[in-house]
Amino acid sequence: MNNLGDFLAMGGYGLYVWGSLGMCAAVVVAELVVIRLRRRLLVQEAGDERATGEPVA
């Protein structure tokens, strides 16, 4: 590996390697977003439940 181009090419497997890493990163980011949205929803539901005194179905 003499230069950056050789490193990125990964001996001809660069597209597979970098594509796989990119997909993993995208899934991790999506999971974090879903967790954050779900937490907001649960906190909001808990607040509604406390305000009314009745469980939300």
C-alpha cells in the first residue's frame, strides 16, 4: 500500500469492504434515531398518564 488509492481499493475488494462498513454505520445511526424517538414517545405517554391519572391504552 503505497498511497491512499491502494488503501481504499483494498486489493480489489474496496467496494465490498467500504460498502459493508457504510451499511453498518447506517444501521447503527438508524437504530439510535429509533431509540431516541421511542424514548420521547414513552416519556410523553408517561406524562399524559400522570396528568390524567388513568393509564393510556
